[in-house]
Amino acid sequence: MVSARIAMRVVRFRAIAAALALAFVSQTAIADVVAVVSAKSPITTLSNAQLAEIFLGKVGRAPNGMRIVPIDQAEDSTDREKFYAKVAGRSPAQMKSYWAKIIFTGRGQPPQELSSVTDLTKRIAADPNTIGYIEEGQVNDSIRVVR
Amino acid sequence: MSNKRIAIVLLMVMCNPARAPANSDTGGDVAAPYSPPFVFSAFGTAGAVHSSEDRADFTGSIFKPNGAGYTHSWSTDVDTILGAQVVAHLTSKLSATFQLISLQRYDNTYTPKVEWANLKYQLTPDVSFRVGRIVLPSFLFSDSRNVGYSNPWVRLPGETYSLVPVSNNDGLDASYRLQLGDLTQTLVATYGRTADNQPQGGGSEARNQWVISDTLEYGAASVHAAYQEAHLTIDSLNTFIDTFRLFGSQGAAIANEFDQANKPLRFASLGAMYNPGEWFLAGEWGKTELHSVLGTSSSWYVSGGYRFGSLTPFVNYAVLTAESPKSNPGVNIALLPPDLVPIALGLNVGLDSILGSAPTQNTVSLGVRWDFTRDVDLKVQYDHTRVGAGSSGTLTNLQPGFRPGESFSLLSATIDFVW
């Protein structure tokens, strides 16, 4: 009797764990952050390393030679945290410390920030020289996923 | 942060209402990098250091008059600094950078001083020129020398960074960036002078100073190499060395050997860092040749750290070696009239003490950086320094009873912020 109850509990626990795991997997799948350019841009794909160089300000041009201007989301956005973890392996604090080094010798400024994803999407759609990142679920016809 | 953004937006509106954030031409070569008219930012470190050696001071810089150990059991002067900066983007190609820093100075005050004041002309995205007070790019971490938040440690390894104790240069530089596939190379040529005041009185000046520095970046790896020359004058040492000229030709020979005049200081360095995000490994080597009483010194360090979420523990090992003879016979008193002997003996002792005090030491450091909240970190570091026989290492302000060659330990805590 007791063992049956334990068995029941184990089954129930497994079911909950499976449901949680499924929820977590689908959540991360939905919440995956992708790099996007305007649908009018000739760029079709970029590697994580190329994205890191663009967003860290190390290059001002895409591999095809065109000028490219990165646009960040707000500093506290989870998209931003995920994007830099993905392309550069860096935490928000590490990104901040990277830019501090550049800012405080007057060598440059970090990318412009747009806190509204709607504004960001519109801006990127309108300007083929810009690049940003958004949640995969928010991609529409005006922009193209490059990573 | 939001106040800053508001201030920037207000300034943008007030100063340049017609300026569009960026244009949306489709031509290809039109998108401008983000450059609001004015950008204000600030950084700082509040720190406290305790030294186990109470008959001398650990200052972390030859430009500081006192520090931890003898003067203060816990010194807040070693690492504490506040910096404020404004960058003005005057046109799409011309910008101005002005930075004031406040830290303990040679005169024991915190009177702000100008760290940067320069105009930059960005000819192309890869070519720029600067004129004014600019960075002296001697080292891998020269750019972030004052910005604790940008560095993994409480302070940059003193063994190596004391080889060139200054951070800026009054003059000009030219920078050329070259992209070779995934490899970025940045070559910088710098020319000018650096002048500072010394705590022991007088000044120091590096004239005709030039540096060629090259940085290679490949993904998470970067390599920095620099070669530098300058003519260095340190007033207090010059006065002392010139006194030898009172003793005829043998005195003049000694003065010529140990005088810095007309002999260039030469410095070379090579550093590398690999920082894929989860961990880092950094190392740097440097050598200063002075051909004077200050002699030739070389140094290197290696450091590594691993990030566990917001905690990044690290370990360092740093070595500083004096490579010049540590003693000199000085003036031969047998050749002197008796009334000059006491003065000559004094000078000889002085010369030997300067030569013998050339710092030789190595330090093992253990510490941790904690990014406990946005834009602020807390660091704690323990250093154990073993000092070479007869040397006082990088300690200053030596007091009666100080015993050269004894090891000492430091315990430091700092809070760094950027704004």
C-alpha cells in the first residue's frame, strides 16, 4: 500500500518534471534571440564571430563591404543579455567593462540603444545599413534573420 | 542611467535640433556610427589597502607621497579615484574628449587633473588622428589604467606597470586599423612628451617621446606589442648625479655614466590576453632600459580567472627584476684632498643606495571580482610579495628600522563603478 503510494508519487513527479522540461524547452525555443537586418539588405547570413565584431565595434563594415551600424536593445533587456551571451560569450557586466575601456579613452561609444522592440524593428526595416537582434517570434516580413 | 540618457537627449535637442539620429539612405556608405553631440560619463573606485610592512608605504605609484603600511594601517589613497569625462562629437569626423581625474597626487591632495584633452579626426572608419593629451599606449591595459571596472584585478600588476608609470602623452597619434579576414590589426604611432611632479620634490619629464604600438585581435584573443623611446629627466636625480662633477675627471666619468641626459630611455612590451567570456588568461612582458642610475629592469606577469556567474576569482604571478649592477665603487677617495673626502663618501653611499634599491620582487595574488549589481563591482585581493635581497621592492617612504629584502603582504578591497 505504502509502496503503491510512493510509486504513484514517483509517476506524478515524473509527469510534472516532464511537463516542466517541455515547457522550458519550448520557452527557450520561442525566446531564442536572432540577429536581424532589413529585408532590403543584401546580407543573408552572418556568423556569431562576425556579429560579435560588429556589435563590439571592431568592424564598421559587413563581410560584403557595406557599412553596418549595430543597434542595441535597452541595457536591462533579456534579449540583449541572451544575444551577447550567444555571440560573444559575455555577461552584461563583461560587456559594460569592455565598453568602459573604449569610452574612457575617447576611442568610441557603444551602439545606440532603442528600448522599444517595435521602434527597433521599424528602424532596421527602414535602414539596410543597420543590424539588431530580437526574439525570434517577433520577426516579420520587413526584416530578415541573418543568424 | 536614465538621468544620463535624459541629459543626453536634452542636450541633443538643445544643441542640435536638426540632427537626425541616423539616416536611412540605402546607398551603402552612409550609415553613421552612433555619435550624440555630447556624451557625459564617469567612473570611479573606492578602495582600502592594508600592508603587513609598517616601516614603509605601499603606494601603487611612484607619484604618490604615502600609502598603506607606515602612514596608514588601512590606506584609502592607493586605489581611490574618481573620473569624469565628456566627449563632444563636433562634426561627423571631428570629436573632442576631455577627462578629469581626482586621485591622491604628489602633494597629497586630490586636486583634479586633466587625464585626456584631445581632438580626434576620424578620416575614415579605419584611420584616425588625435592631438592633445592622449593615451600613452605602452601596455595591453594602458587604455583602462585608471578604470578599475574594466580590469579583472584590484589594480594592474605593479611589477610590470611600474616600468612605465605614466598613462598619458601630450602630443599626437595616428591610428590605422586593418581588417584581414577575422583578424583585426590596429597600428598606432604616438609622439609627444609627458611631465609630472614627484612627491620628493622637483619634476620628471619625458621629452621626444614616441611609441609604436600594435594590437592584433582575433575573436577572443588579443596581442599587444609596443616599442617606446624618450629622453627622461628627473630633477632630484639630476641634481644628485651632477654633484659628482665637482670631483674632476673621475667624478665627471661617474656623472656621465649615470646621468640620463642625452641617452634615450628604451621600453619594449609584449602582452596577450584570451577572454572567451567564461574565463581569461593574460600575460605581459616588458623591459625598460634607462642607461642611468635607474638602470635596466624587466618584468612579466601571468594571470588567469574563471567566471562563476557574477563571481570571477583570479590568480596572478608577477616578477620584477633589476638587471643593472647594484653597486658602484664611486669616487676613489685616495685621489682626493682630505677636506673633500667626507662629501665624496656621502655621495658614494648615496649612489650605492640608489643602485642597490633597484626594485626586485615577485608577487603572488589571489582575489575575486563580484559583479553584485549593475555597473558596480566589488573586488577583494590578497598579495604576497617576496622582495629581492637588499631591495626595498616597489615600497616607498622607507622608515628607520625598515629591513630590505623582507617579504610583505597586502589585503585590498575596492568598489568600482561606471556611469
